[in-house]
Amino acid sequence: MNQRYNLVDLFSGAGGFALGFKQAGFRVLLAVDNDKAPARTYKFNFPESIVLVEDIKEISGDDIKNLITEVLGIDQVDVVIGSPPCEPFTGANPKRMRNPIDRLYVDPIGRLVLHFIRIVGELKPKVFVMENVPGILEPSIKRAIIRELNRVGYKEVYFNKLRAEDYCTPSHRLRVFISNIKLNPPKKCIKPPTVMEVLKDLPPPGSKDIPNHDPVPISDRKLRKIAKLKWGTPLIYYEGATKRLPNLIRLNPYRHAPTVLGSSRFIHPFENRFLTVREQARLMGFPDTHVFFGGRDEQYNQVGEAVPVPLAKAIAEEVIKYLGGLK
């Protein structure tokens, strides 16, 4: 394990992105998130790290450097990672702004990407990696991000499209990782694990031996509808920005799962019930030792908004190769 490289995590959520880097050998110095529930989750799972529950707009690179120097005695940040909110860019959001460039410069949530870039420019890490949805590749947004990163000192900017299932995550997820280095980790799975392969050894919901494995209440009316669902069939559809999207899908046990989202709930392949938070966390590659805090919906959101851990680790290993080559 390589413990030489230090990491700062912005928009840290429940820590899926950082956990992959930690598994690869990074030291997670500090995380920033403005939501108390995922920050509590993060602190529990990364007790050695500083966790700030702050609005990133109010944080500067100097604040971060001073804090890690005073508290940890470290003055070097090698890597900055982060996942600014994707809602302004995703096609799943029917309220996203019509003009793409407004999603970055006008939408107050979209502007958080610019604050990620600002802090990267202030910390000047050797490597940065920012995760978001493919909608951020819209040409005008892409050009603007390149321009902003050039302005803070990064002349090389890469938009790396990676699929989580190629790295043994048992669910589909296509995401863009914007960085100053090429990220093309070798694929680790010809066929990702299936739903039942990762769920079969769990005890029934309600077991006290497994955290975040509580059963989810279901009304009799919804239960009757769920009982009729076949594998791969959704209970409902909702309107996205450009098309109708499925939710409450009964999972096919012999395939990997669809994309796990903060708003998504899945139905068990054989039982007429929703997956528990722990089961959905397994679909994202989280170990059972990673505990989620907050209300049930907050826990589901933390899982669905994370970077899948196996994908994060594959990226971290590529970053280590790059950093090792700088010597």
C-alpha cells in the first residue's frame, strides 16, 4: 500500500470516491460537504480525516492548507477529487436550464463546478479528478470548463468516460471524470457480478448483524402492484428532461443492476419488497463496514450519489502510476 500521497475531497458525500483512493493507498486529509448527514457518514468511516460541514463557496484553498497544516502537520496536497452536484447537467432533471452554458454559469448549483475549479487552482495539486454525468460534455459547457481550468494553471484537460461495470461494480454507471491526466484504467471485468452474486449471502432485512439493512415499509396497494412485476420491469415512470425514465425496477437476478441513483429504489428479484440501503450499497461496491447515517431517504441518496468504490479504486491506481512517474 502506498501511503505517500495526500488527498482532499470536495463535495465528498458519503465517501465512495475517497474510499476507492484510500483502498489504493492514499491518505484522505480533508473532506468538505455542506450536508450534515453524509458528513456524519464520512467522519464515521474516515475517522482520521478532517470533515468540514461548510458551503464550499465560503471555503478557500488557504483555509484548507492552513487547517491540514495546523491539525495534521501536513502541507502538501497531491490530489484533489470531487463530485459537484450533477442536477444542472443531467437529462434526468426536467427543470435543468434550456441553454446549456447557463447550466454552468447561471444555475447556482451548476456554478459549484466553478468553485471546485477555483479551489483546485488555489491548492495546485499534481492531479485533480472531478466526477459528473455525461451531460457535462455538451460542447459549450466542455469548452467553458477547459477555459476555466486553463485560467487557473492547468493546460491539459481530459474528459474521461468510464463505465463502473468494467471495473467489477455490480451496477451500470457511465460517468465523466475530468482531470489533468488521461484516465484509462485497464478493464477488470469481462462480465460484472450479477445482482444475486452480491446479495445472496445477506441475512433477511432487519438483521442486527448488518448495518443499514432495515426493511422498508410498503403499503398494501403498492405491494399488490409489486407482486405482478417481472424482472427488469419498473413500477413507475417519471419525466426527465428529454424522455420518460423508469423507477422502482424489479431487478433481474442474473444481470448487473441498472444505474443506482439517489432517487432510485429497486425491488428485490424474488421477494416483494424494496432493496434495503445495504443491498443498494452492495450494488455500488461499498463494503458492509461502510455505515451510512441520517434518515432512510438520506441514506439511499448517499449511496446513489456516490462514485462506485471499485471504479474509484481503479482511477486511484492510475493516479498513483502517474504520480510515481513524476519522480
